[in-house]
Amino acid sequence: MTSTVLVIVLFGALLGLLYAHVLPELVHDWWDDPNYSHGFLVPLFSAYLVWQRRQAISTTEFRPSWLGLALILVGVASLILGHVGAEAFISRASLIVILAGLTWFHAGWSMLRVVMFPLAFLLFMIPLPAVLFYAVAFPLQGLAAQNAAWVLDRMGVPVLIDGNVIHLSHISLGVTEACSGIRSLISLLALALGWAALALPGAITMAVFGIVTIPITIIANAGRVVITGLIGQWFGRQYAEGFFHMASGWIIFVFAFLCLVVVDRGLRFMLARTRSPR
């Protein structure tokens, strides 16, 4: 036990030196970028997932493997490549690769399988590369604008859509990057997968629970734009852009959370029906 603690402390110190410039910038992004403010909670939740698996960890036989060293080298190479190429995502994600390699090297593949999900969950704390972020954000902006315009039109509200801008008779709404729903999508996906890991059995149910976050986010974000448009149309721009605009993000997230509750109950019902004797 003492030797294990010493090894953990030693490699923790080495990783601290390797990532002395990477980790402070990552924490700064969590603090500065509202899209990733959940990053503070991700390592804590991953640690809890490891602790939850403590019985499986204690009963898993340690079988060190030199194959883990290859994975460690891949992680170190990614760290260097990310630093040379000024690609923060690669540099930051390399930490997860190195942690996986260290686990494989010291404890074996079976142990790595036990902690694979907690390690993979750490990806949610790393901001997406700009190319991928905007590749997701732009289509979400268009979907939010089109869906909101369709709903408003069905409600009898005169509406004209011009790209990502919705023109009403008394107000024009620009569905910007901040209103695209990508923040809700990332946070909700992290919540859904964490929820599934704690409460739902099996990889298939986890995958289903994660996939449904996409339509839930699209519907919820379109609803936010519709409500904002109606408030602006009926009461004026100052009300649509004031307190409600800030609070609506939380309101929509609560709605999405309740949708996940419904999906959770549905999955549990189907699992119970599948397992019940006929």
C-alpha cells in the first residue's frame, strides 16, 4: 500500500511538471468561457466514479503490461505535438491518454477497463477545438432559427427569416453563437452520460440516454427563441433582452433536465418489461 501511494505521488509530481503550463490555462478557460464552466465539476465527478468502482478495483488482479508504455509515449508525443502546433485540445487531451497509459502499464488492461469511463469522462472538461466547435454551433444556430420561425408562423405571428435572423413586426432576433444551444448540448450530454453511468445499466442504455440529448437540446433551444420572440413582440425589446434573456437559459436547462427524467423513466420501464417473466 505504501509503495502504491509513493508511485502515485511520484507520477503526480511528474505530471504536474509536464503540465505546468497546460493546466493553469485550462482552468482559466473554465473560469472565462461560460461554455465550459462545468469543467470545474468534471474532475470531481470522475474521481467519484472511480471511488464508486472501488470494490471492482480492489478485486481486479494487477497485471502490469509494457503495452501501457506505448500509450504513455503516445500521450507524451501528443503533448509535444500540441505545444509545437499551438493546438490546446491535443495538449490537454494528452493528459487523459497518459493517465490511461499509466494505469495500463502499472495495473494492466483489466484495471484500465474498470476505470475507462471515468477517464473518458474527463474529455468534457476540455474545450473543443475551434474548428469542431463552430462546425457544431453553426448548424445549431440555423436549426434554432428555422424551428423557432416555423413555430411562430404556426402561432399566427408574422415572421420573416433571413439566415440566422428572425424578423418580427416589432423586433428582430439574431440567433448568435451564444444562443445556438451548444453550451446546453455540452452540459446536458455530460449530465446525461454521468447520470446513465450512475443509474442505468449497460452501454446501450447509456448510448440511448446520450443520443436523446441532441433532439432535446434542439427543441429546448428553439423554445427559448420562440418565447424570447413572443415577449419582444408583445412587451418590447427591453423585456426580451433583459432579465428574461439571462434567466431563460436556466429555464430551458431545467426543461431539458425534466425531459431526461422522462427518458430515464421510459428506459427503466422498458428494461423492466424486458426482464419480467412472460
